[in-house]
Amino acid sequence: MIRFQNVSKSFAMHAGQVLIRDRILNLMRVSRAQRFFALRDVSFSLERGETLAIVGHNGAGKSTLLNIATSLCPPTSGTVELTGRVAALLELGSGFHPDLTGAENVRINGSLMGLSRAEVKDRFDEIVDFSGVRDFINEPLRTYSSGMIMRLAFSVAVNLDPDVLIVDEVLGVGDTAFFEKCVDKIHEFRRAGKTLLCVSHALESIESLCDRGMWLDHGQVQQIGPIREVLKAYRQSRTEPVSAAAGRQR
């Protein structure tokens, strides 16, 4: 469902403010500009029905990897293959418009995922009931709390029957009861043979949700394998120098 082959992503670095004229010149002379690599030579594959958690410290390249996986930004080098219908929760309220009602946002997101109006209509009540925001579904999204937005976004993502679900740490916004509801839904998602790619700092939670793990450090894969082995190595790395952990199996 997802395949990364030698994927790297770099960004031009600028010291201080840059005039528009100089920025255009820098775009024309990319090779001369100093580059920051968010990802370096990352390779992995995720087949149908597999679940993979990505771990690493802040700035390790996890969110950049998810942005590339969802085609929000292209890789600088390497190839990415993605098949099937994808639902992504990359940040709170992403894909939602604050001036539209919750109901309007549900219908628009369904259309963006390739569903017909009839298909969205058939699943509308299920989405709203799961989210628990029915009393406010016809109110503008800007009147929602962050927790309400997260609940609606997650409900849309999992109830529109995607083949691949990509999640970036957003579940931490919800309360305990809804978090447990989300976990149950993800287990149901797995039993149906769907594919999950997620990023989280909640190591105990992802250990129960995912079969495999990948540890990123400064944009490079340090280890990929069974989730318990990867989490064990990652936890140990936080109490020892990174250089000592960098030689572990990739």
C-alpha cells in the first residue's frame, strides 16, 4: 500500500530575512544554497493489513515523512508509491474550513476522498454519532472546541472506509473516553485488513496498536522491525548518546 525507496527531503536554509528578488534567485540556484535534510535515504514498505508506528524525537523527520506519504509535498529524491483510498489526520482541523458547519465539512471531506453524494449521505449519521457532536453539527466549525474538531475529524477519517489511515499525534487532544473509543475503532480497522501508518509519542499506546515500528533520528532510519524491539531500542537511546545507538540494525 505504501512504499518508500531511498527517499530524501531537503529544504533551502536562509540566514535571516531574504528579499523576494534573492529568494527567486535562490530557487534558480538550488544547488548553491545550503540545504537542511529532513529525511535522508529512507526506505520501507507497508503492505495491506500492516500497521507501522514511527517514533523519534521532535524534529526527527516524522511529520515530513507523513506529508510525503500523503502527497502534500514531493520528495527531493527517491520514489514513493501509494495505492488505495487514503484518509489522513495530520494536524488538528486539517482539511476543515472554520466558517463552514460541521455537516458541510463532513460532506466536503467525503467528496475529497472520492465518495459520491449518495455514499456520504449513507454514512453521515454514522459519522456524526461516532463523533458525539450531533447537537452542534449545524454550527460553524470555529465555534467548536479543539476536542470537538478532533472527534469529528477522526470520525470522518475512519467511517469513510479508507484503505490506508495515516495519523499524526492528533488523538492526544481528545478525552479518555473518546481515546478508548478511537482505539477500539482502530482495532476494528485492523481486523478488516486495513493499513495504518501513525506517528505518536505515546509509546504504550502504539505498542498495542501496531505490529511494526520505525525509529527515525535526524531524518535517518535507525531501526525498523517488530514494534517491541524498536521501542526498546528507542527507549534505550534516550539514556545514551545517539552515536552509540546509530549503529543498530536498520
